[in-house]
Amino acid sequence: MSALYSLFTYATMPLVLMYFLWRSLREPGYRHALRERLGFYPSAARGAVWVHAVSVGEVRAALPLLEGLLARYPDRPLLLSTVTAGGRQVAEQALAGRGTVCYLPLDLPDAVSRFLDHHQPVAGVIIETEIWPNLFRACARRGISLIIANARLSPRSVRGYRRLLPLLRRTFDEVVTVAAQSAQDVDRFIAIGAPPSRSRMVGNLKFDIEIDAGLVRAGREWRAEQAPGRPVWVAGSTHQGEELQVLQAHRILLHAHPDALLVLVPRHPARFEEVAGQLSAQGWRWARRSVRDAQATGSEVLLVDTLGELLMFYAGADLAFVGGSLVPIGGHNLLEPVAVGRPTLTGPYNSNSAGIYAELSKAGGLLSVQDGRTLGEMLVRLFGDSAEREQMVAASTRVLDANRGTVERLLALLQPLVATKNAS
């Protein structure tokens, strides 16, 4: 089956490269590093601790771990690989020259070999469920141990992966440790071939989120300058089909609070112009964040068509709605607005953060809505009840504090893997 998998990856490589070229028409970041997709890199991070985070959400989830690695191993290089252009941009902003950022190569045997031979990592941490058979087996041949951190699997994913059980058993062989978010995730990984002796519950990295005080200060300064005295809410990481519902909710809110401001943050840069077109077509008074001297004053909607500012806007707002949840995407990071002390709303689709959703909801720190209309009604209710907002923040903060510690547990798992290479 391994040979068949490799044959399949080679056969589909032209289609994958065509996809990256197509994406590059709207996102130039995909065009500039096609060589890296094939395992050719301009610089090396030899002997690095390597972390892989596929996209923006995984990079943000990995930030506490990255800071922990930089503090614990100040003399060892740090290598962060990603797949998407947005993920790479966020990674470069986060590391700010303190590590090497690159694209992970396609899972082709020769490309993977070039990647590992070039960087020679001592150990790797794969954030969430990124299972690449050729990459994992190449690591095993070189004695490079891997930890799948923040590991999670849905029951549906288990059913799909079980069809590949012989391939996955070899993939998990020898060097892979599964550090799962929950006991249920441990059982699901074992069901698809992970060895029980190297599968354990470690927790969710997202609970260890640390917010830079300067970012919070920047959010408050933006609010004081651009929207003083106005009710402000953020719809973060929205997807196609979701902005229309968010705008419906904002119209409902405007009936009760005519001076309310919506900060709208689409998930993908490629959709910025599409969302801008929706705003113009519907006759909204709106401004672009990317336009120099653009003012939210007098606007009903501020379109954030920049990257890396979502947390700052969460910090400057009164309320937050987390996108990817009114459409069947699975929802995005619920803990980002919680970490800056904002009452948080979400839609009905939260499979990507099911455990976090359950804990926050049970504690009363999160409210769920079904559609644009119910979102609007909930906004009216919360803007009219400061006591309820304060109770939500207190409850969600308790949940966040009670679940911290995953970074330290991951660093403890990683320590002997790095120490062994030091000793050699």
C-alpha cells in the first residue's frame, strides 16, 4: 500500500502544483515558493526543533509552544513549516526573525528527503491531525521522533482513516507519539493504528494562549480613536455565506443601537474583494482597514482586509462572534476573544473545537445562535445587559485558567527526544 500511495502522490503532483498556481492568482504568496513545495530551500535550520502548523489557525494555536521552545532551547534553531500563504505570513510575523519559516514539501519521497536532509531537525511537533505517510516514514528512517500535538479526530474521520489501516499502522510505527486533546481522541487514534503505548491525553494547546499586553493596549487605543462611545462587535474569521448572516444581524442591532459598529474580518484574504462587493451592493456605509487614514467614524462596518490584527480588534470591541460556525466549517478559535476578556458568541457548527465549546457553554461563558436573525437578537440582548456580559467573561476566564498547562506537558514529552540528540 505504501508504494501505491507514493505512486498516487506522484500522479497527482501536477494537479496540486496547478492548484497552487491558481491560488497564486489571488494570493501571490503561493507563487513565490513553489520550489519549497518540492523540497528546495534557500536557507537551512540544521539541528532545529521543528514544528509544523498547516494554516493560520494552527500557527496561532502553536504560538504558546513556540514561545516555550524559544525559552527552553535558546541555542537551538527553531524551524516552523506551514502549508498556506496566510499561515506563513502569520508565522513570520509571530517569529519575527527568531526562527526559520518555510513551506512543508509535498508528500513525495524525494521532496521529503530533500527537506529532512537540508534542515536535519532533531525532533518534530505536528500540530493537530496532519498525517503524511512518506514524511513520517522518512523521519523514522532518520531516527527523527515526532509528536502529533493537539491531536484530535472526529468519529467521521476515524471511519475514513480506517480504510487505510495497513498504511497508517506503518505510518505511526517507531517514532510517532500522539499527544491528544482528550481521552476520546486517544481512543480514536488507537483505532486508526496509533500504538497505545505512545498515545496519551495531553490537553489542548489553545488553552495556553498568552496575549501580548501591547496588543490589548493597541485595541483600546484604536477603540478610543475610531469608535469612542459606540457599541462595537467583531465578527472574526468569517466564511462565504456567513457574512450575509452577520450583516443581517448587524441590521437588527442597528435598530436598537443606531451608532453600533461591526468590525468584519473575513477568514481568507482571497475573499476580501468579494466581501467588499457585498458591502457596496447592499448600500452599507463602510471603510477598509487597509486604506491609509481610513476612518471607522461614520461607518457602519469596518472591513478588516489585513492579516494579523484579529486579536487586536477583539481586544478593542465589546462583543465577539467567532466565524466558521454559521456555515458547516466547524468553527474557529473560541479562546482568542475569551483570552482578551470579551463575551463570545458562536453559531451551531463547532466540530473543530467541540471540547472547548462544550466546556465554555456548560460554564455559561459562551452563547450559541442558529442564524443571522438569532445572532442579531442576541447582540441586542447582550448590549442591553452589562451584567450578563460580565458574568460570561468571568465564567469563560475560569474555564481558560482551569485548563492551562498543555505547553509544559508537551515540552516534557519533547525533552528526552532533544536531549538524546544533544547527547549524540
